[in-house]
Amino acid sequence: MGGCSYSDSADKAARFMMNGNQRKVPLVFLQDVSGFMVGSKAEQGGIIKDGAKMVNAVSNSVVPKIVVIVGGSFGAGHYAMCGKAYDPRFVFAWPTARYAVMSGDSAASTLVEIKIKQLERSGKKLSEEEKKELYESVKQTYDEQTDPRYGAARLWIDKIIDPVETREAIVQALEAAALNPDVAEFKVGVLQT
């Protein structure tokens, strides 16, 4: 069961990525993240600043980046852990991985709540059975789309690997990345610490 990224872990990850870039060491991301911690305590603890620092570090990384999705990969945590938008050289996933903006449960809860409010504004009221039916329909759709085969079919994932093949896949990806040794200068821009 993956977890949330907290302020201290986001800060540590950002520093690690910056060190790897300064030393021209490729980065390997093992993703099992549900997102960043939310709430007033997390905000007071600096999660916004440290999460932004982590996103800054990954978005400005110039070294080869390799991603292995081993569990869930959701929300802003997905992006901060080198989601597809941040140009990883390779994205691998275990068959049991889940990959989306939100998990099926979270998406269904949010979308059903929005739909119920839309219907109520137009004067309609759903029964508990209709709400449950709508929830299950949305959840089923999301669960199908979080399957790594769905992502691989759309070229979001390069290969679905057996967990025992993880080391071999990473080694092959690093060997392929080494064939292009030219790495640009690392510049992070403005970064608050």
C-alpha cells in the first residue's frame, strides 16, 4: 500500500534529484504514491513549498529518468515522481499497478457528488439506489482505465513487466540511456528552500 508524500519526504526527494543531476547520475523512480498529503497541518508544515520544490527538481532534470510503477500512481504525487509529462526515458509497470489521476473510489465519490448537485439544481433528486448505481458505474469505468494494460495500449507505459524482471528492465534501460551520454547543463531556476 503506497502512501502520501509528506513535506519532509518531498524535500528529501527534491534534494536527491538535484544531487543526481549535478553529478550526472540517472534517476530511477519506483512509484507507489497516492498524492501529496493534504490538510491544514500539512500546509502549515510546508507541503506546498516542498511539493513545488520536488516538481521543480523533476521537471528541470536533465539526466535519464526511468519509472517503474509498482503500486498505485495517482494525483500530483504521480507527476512529482516523474509522470509521463516529465519525459522519463522509460515507463515500466507491474501487472498489479494502477495508473490514473485518481483512484476509482476517489473519482467515483467526487464525480457522483458533482452529478448529484447538478441534478438537484435542476430539480431532480436521486434515490439511494440510483446514487449507488451511478457510483458503481463511474468506479467501474475508472477501475478499467487505471489498469496498466489500458495505459500501455495508449503508449503511456512502455512495458508491463513481471516484478521479478524489475532489476533486468532497469539495467537494460540504464544501458540504453548510456548510449546517449550527452547531458545538458542542469538549471533549476528560482527555488525557495
